[in-house]
Amino acid sequence: MSRTVVSSIVVIGAGPAGLAATRAAADTGADVTLIDAAPKLGGQYHRQDARTGDERFALPAGVQHLRESVVWAIEPIDGGHRAHVRTGPADSPDRTGTSIDAAALVLATGAYDRALPFPGWDLPGVFTAGAAQALAKGQGVAVGSRVLVAGTGPFLLPVASSLVGVGAEVVAILEANAAVRGWLSNPFGALAGAGKAGELAAYAATLVRHRIPYRARRAVIEAHGADRVEAVTTARLDADWSPLPGSEKTMEVDAVAVGFGFTPQLELAVSARCELRDGFVVVDAAQATSVPGVFAAGELTGIGGATLSAAEGAVAGAAAARHVGAEVRPPLQAMRRIRSGRRFAAALGEAYPVRPGWRTWLRDDTLVCRCEEVDYAALRGARNDRDATGSRSLKLVSRAGLGLCQGRVCGANVAELSGIDDPAAFAGRPMAVPLRLCELAGADPEATPEIEPGVKV
Amino acid sequence: MVSPDIVVIGAGVIGAACAEALSAAGARVTVLDRGAPASGTTAAGEGNVLVSDKAPGPELELAQASRKLWPELLAALAEELGPELADAEWEPKGGLVVATGDESAAPLRDFAGAQRAAGVRADPVTAAEAGALEPHLTKAITAAVHYPEDAQLQPVLAATALLAAVRARGGEVRSGVRAIGIEADAGGAFKAVLTDRGAIACAAVVNACGPWAGAFAADAGAPIAVLPRRGMVLVTAPLPYTVRHKVYDADYVGAVASGDADLQTSTVVESTGTGTILIGSSRQRVGFEERFEVRVLAELARKAQRLFPILARVPVMRAYGGFRPYAPDHLPIIGADPRVPGLWHATGHEGAGIGLAAATGRMIADLYAEKETAVDASPFRVDRPAVIEEVAA
């Protein structure tokens, strides 16, 4: 059974953007509920060690924090939105349901890291960079003893650093784009990213101390192994990321962490019917989306890192408070930080794009969708032989994106491989997370359930 | 480019079946879709090929003909295109309709009796026999009828297999082309279909736009009453073989035939070839409103759980919705439009379009060739009052 509560402002996501939004809104005296899937605050960026009892972050007094809680659906209601929430560990049969009616919503659902497929990427031992880092920071676990970190973007550096921190040997970092000085040499980017320079210097020092080679224009193009990864083939890439013949090298590793930028977690924004552009939520200067009463902050609006996310969160929180009638001083400082942060983000995006040559890494039998085991040949066949030119028919013909991850891992890749020119083509998920049938049966707060969701069968 | 003889607007399963049948009869066919083929109502369907949910009458006759035709058609496509390209996950699994309340037991038995008289296999079974057919079914049933003829296919595969046949015969399938009207010559004879990519000269056009057929009919100067009815389906994670038939609650029959606008749900539970379980289905008249309502999903889940208590803890991975096209008198619209020469319609199949597609395509092809149809086509004619007068009113 579901109970209904009322809160003026609901913030979804407790990463840098959501935390800042919560504080900014609560500072005005507005009544705020913060909902996050993790047991502790901080999100992926500030992921805390789940094994200890301490909490690094403090919330303003009066903020209601729903931890280990997921919003699985958003519905419009008179004067706002209703967020449908399940609380409890994800695999627990005893999660409880709440629906929260809010006058303003702040979406700060963040992003997950993108993996590109290559032959052997489905072998055990191949992790996303984000998963490798989460295991290191959250559980103190190293994904392997000899780990290769590969992909693109500055995120590879903290991942390598976290791995070293839990005792792994990082054999190399492969950056598929040109070297890091690209964006640092951009004067606007360097200015905006001044705060980042110190952070990067610290990572660079870690690389030097542990003698970790950093190779630009190189990528893993194949992983080998019988039951799990034992070795990888790397290759030097041309400017489009096609491997240069003759540049292949083999390295023995027992784990690989790959990260090719980030994909925003859009399903709630799509459910709330926020306008998207180029795969991100469109916001105005007050972080308001196209839907009245819905604000967005952080990676949902563009990939820009923690500093920018926090600034956007501060503005979104203040704007949400204003929307519910609180007296708010314009958050001018945060707005300035957003302007400079976006310059930095633009420079970052320019320096670390995903380039089309990755498609040449695939072979016919390379899986593009791991949940449903759809290979590249089957995906091409769906388009060429079965007229599956739209995301919906493509899914139903090829089965790519129909499995448990519902396209979160493969959606952007499948869209790109199939010539679907919309990075958010697979982002619509009316049910944002899977629910047990009994949980769904008890989800309507206005109905009397015939069977209690906790029923034993 | 050679001009087609016939242009079919709408590459869903109805348009694909019409195009296939017309091309099998020798016509050169071009199929247009404003979006991607098989991505509208067809992609939101469960793939029902049912006789069990229809009362005796013209729609049941069409359904019986279509049920017979589908396996023949798919076998012929497999012959022509190869088994892989023609695969549509055809599964003649049979249906099991159960009544769970005292008040619905007698109507179910009566309904099945009338169907038997119309030639449907509708075998009453005891609760124990129902339990043998469906081991995980609730024990709380008051009546059950087994329909061995009910079948299932995967609608997007079926539609795209039909389109592949059209292409193999020299026809064309064009995505992202929007039909905006028709053009007649000075004498009023049909001349061309107008699209946002230019005119296509042809002898006839088939309006197979499903719930959007009314809009194209109006653009073509011959409005018809076709309305959308919203439906939602839940999909579970893949399971070991748990549900064997298409199992539904007897109140399904009432919901299909009703014109009530408010939410109606009746349980339909069935496995797919990949092990997921589909749970349907809701019916709402809310226009083309795509808003997703938790109360609808909750009601579907409650009723499915009541029918199959074992499913209570199964994860539901996703929910999807679509729009069924229906005419005010709940009969399909199949045939030539007497008001505009060269304009044909094939729409209004509501939730039964997948099942009725094979016979609908054949009917259009036979009518076009002025041959006798296998099933009496007159109940589906375009110029019946419910289709034409309700628009005018």
C-alpha cells in the first residue's frame, strides 16, 4: 500500500547538484524532501564508503531525507507533480511505497558513464570506469590486480587514482582523444577550470608516483580470455578513432575499466515531459525546464562536472523555492559560476568527444546489447532487412534495449550504430526502475489494494 | 522511378498486410509511413490472434478467416523470403478464459455456447482441468473455457516480414514520408497521392493510418469517424515457462465491446517467446493523450496478481502504451470510399488489428480486383452511418 505525503519541494538525487539544490531551497525556509537511491549522501561523485557509519555531509535542519529510495514514476497533478517512491534496498521484497505531492520538483538525477562495445567487452573483468570507481570508493574493492583504464576524458584519472588507492596496479591509462593539454590550453576553459587545475595536478602526481603510463590516441579494441579477461589488444587511433593498422599491441591484464563520457539519466525528465535538445534537458537561466514547476540541475542539462552541477543546483533550489512562494535573493554568485562552468564544459566536450571510428572496432558477432545478447550483425539486419528504422521497431525486431537495463547501457550506442540521430531515442521509460508486480499493485494511493503488496505467495 | 499502381499510407500491420496482398495479386505497391514502419499501434500490441473475445457476427467471421489465413501466409512468406526473414514468432498456443466471480460464470458459459454455434472451438473445462492447463492459475475460478484456436505472433516481426515481401516483389517501403492529401484530374478521377516529399502518381490509395486514419481521410476530402482508445501493457522480466496460454478474465469480453470512456481494465496474461510476460490491458478514451497514469498500471498489476498469484514478486521491467483505432460502432472499416474514387480505407480494427490483418489485406486485394471476398465485406463498408454520419454531425 502506498501513503501520500505533501512537500513543497522535492529534490531527486543527492549528488553535487541535488545537495546544493536542497540547501539553497531549505535556506529560504521552504519545506524540502530529498530523495536518493544511496544510503548516504553525495551521489556518484562524492561516493562514500558504504562500510562505515559516518556521514560526510550534513543537511539543513528540517530537510526530509529519503535514503535508499527511488522515484519510479512522476505524474502531473493539480498545482504540481506527484512522485511515486519505493524505499528500501533494491532487491528487498519489503520496500515501502510513498507518493509525494510537490509544488516544485528539482531533477538532479545525474548521469552514468558510457561504455563503447568492442570484441570481448562482454567478458567478465571488463567494467565501466564508473563501476570500477564505485567498487573502489564504496566497498574498498579493486576490480583486478592488473587493470587497464581506457576511454576518454578527465574522469579516467580519478578512476585510476581510486584503483591505485585500493591496491590495484594500473598498467596504463589510454585516452582515445589527443592529450589533456587540449582543453587546458583553451584560455576560457583554463580560466573556468581553474579550480580543476589543482585536482588534476594531484592525479598527475599519483600517475608519476606509481609510474602509470598515460597514452593518448590509443584505445582497447579487443579483450581476450576464456572465462574472463586475460589480455587486451590496444591500437593507436587516427583522428576519427579508426585503429591504425600495425599499431596493435597486446597487454596482459585481469581487468579493464572503460569510460567514454557520460549519458544523462533522463527517464524522469522524459516522464515529466521536459523538452530535450541534443539529448539533454533544456533549462533557462533559473534552471527551469519547459514544464512549469520542474527544475533540472547537473549532468541532466549537459556534462560539466561537479562544480558546475553544484552551481546549477544552487540556482535550481532557489528558483524552486521562489516558485513555491518563498522569498529568495537572486543567487548571483552561483549564476556567475554557471556561466564560467559552461565555458569549461564546452571546452571539455570539444576536447573529449566520442568519435565515429569506434564503430569499426565491432565485428559481426560483437554484442551491442548484453542483456538480450544482440550482436552487431543482428542489429544491422533489423534495420536493413526489416525496415526497423525507428527506436521502437528497432527494439522489437532486434531486441536491443529490451532487457533488464532497458537500454541504459546500450541505447546511445544502438542509436548511433543504427543511424538514429537522437541520443535520447532510448531514454523514455515510463517506469523509471523495475518494480515487483505486487509493489505496482499497491502503488495507487487512491485505490484500496485487494492484496497487500507484502503478501507471501 | 516507375510509378506504383497503389500507394498504401501507414506501414503498420494493417498497411503491411494490405500491401502484401495487393502485391501478391500483381500490383506494384509503395508503402509510406510518416515515421518508421511498424512503430505505432503495431509496436504497442500484444500480438493477439483471437477468436475467443468476439461475439458471433461479422467481426468474428473476419477473425475466423484471419486465424486460418495467418499460418498459411507466414508459411508462404517463409517459402518466398526464407525462414529467418519471415519469422514472426507464430505460436498457436490457445486461450483460456476464466471467470473469477459468481456473476461472470454464467455469462461466460453463454458467450462460449453462442460462439460454438458460430463454429468456434470453445471447450468448457472444469476448475481442475483449467489448473492442469495452467498450473499457476488461481484456484478461485467459477468457470473456464479453453479456446484452442487462439494464437499469438510478434506484431512488429509480422508487419516487417510482410513489408519485406512487398519489397522482394519490386514494391517500395518509404519511412519519414507524410501523406497530406490526394489529387484528382479535371474529370474527378484519382491521379496522385500528395506527400511532403512531392506527389506520387498512382491509381489508388489505401488509408491504413490506424488511429490517425481520420486525419488522412479528412485531408483526402472524405472524413471518416476513427477515434483513438488508449491502452497500456506491462512487461515482466524473463521467467521460466510459467504461463502457457493466453489467459484472460471473462470481463475482457465486456471491455472490448464497450464504448465507455473511463478506464477499463481486464486481465490478459501471456508469455512471449523470450520468456517475458505481457500483462494487459487497459482501455481509455483520452484522445491522443500519452500521459502515463500510475492508477492504470496499478489496476493491471492488481488484476494480474489475482489471476496468477505466483507473479506477485516478479519484476515488471517496463510499461508501454499505444492507441487503438476504433469506429463508433466498433467494427473495422474496410473498402472503397464511395465519395472519392481511388480512395480506400483499412482501419478501425481497435485492439484486434494484428489478428484481423491477414484477412483484411486479403479482403482489400479481392475487393480491388472485384473478386468475391472470402468473408462478407458489406458490414465493414465505408458508407455506413456510424462511420460517415457521425463525422458530419
